[in-house]
Amino acid sequence: MNIGEVAKLTGLTAKSIRLYEEKGLILPPTRTESGYRDYGEKQIQQLTLVARAKAAGFSLIECKEFVQLAENPHRTSKQVKAHALEKLEEVEKKIRHLEEIRAQLKAWVVSCPGDEGSECPIIDDLTHPTVGG
């Protein structure tokens, strides 16, 4: 299968597919006599795994680890779950941080009159250091 067909099938761009090959995330495809990449079922599975893992927030390094786990017949589901749990904890931490940001922004919006005057509680708050910050 050529790179364009694989891109449509996996939802990846041809550029991403070449990058993942270059970074060693997938097995290199065979080459036709004219030098074109010819992807087989193994590369399509690996690219699908990478695409889905990236969509779930995993980095390329983490995606490579998933590909290696998928290819390892001696892997345990415990190993795979550990990667997912680690990412879940990271995402939950980011969500908590975003919720703090949202609360601050809401407080600023409520406190600011948003009128033609120059007094602005948002600027006042931003320009005064916080205790311990």
C-alpha cells in the first residue's frame, strides 16, 4: 500500500508517516523497484496505534513505547496499564490546573466593570505581587 493510501486509512499525513518511520516508531516499509514505500499490514497496525495514542495525548516517545509493547510477546497488561495510568494522572493534573485558571478568569471578569473608565481590577490584580508567588 502506498503512503497516500495509508494516510487516508490511518488519518495521518504522509509527512507524519515519514517522520514516524524516521524516528523509528514503525518498522521501515519495503521499497518498490522504483523506490516508493510499500506499507504492509504490520506498519498499518503500528501507524494506527501511534495515531490513536497521539490522539489520547501520548508523546512520540510514549507512542514508541506502546509500539514496542505491542510487538513484545512477553509484555504484560500490567505494563501497558501503567503507561495509561501515568498519562491519566498527568491529564488530571492538567485539568486541575485549567480549572484554577478558569476560576481566576471568572473572578476577574466578574470584578471588572468593563466600562469606559480606566480603573480595572484585572490590571490591578495582575500588577500586584501575590504573597508567596
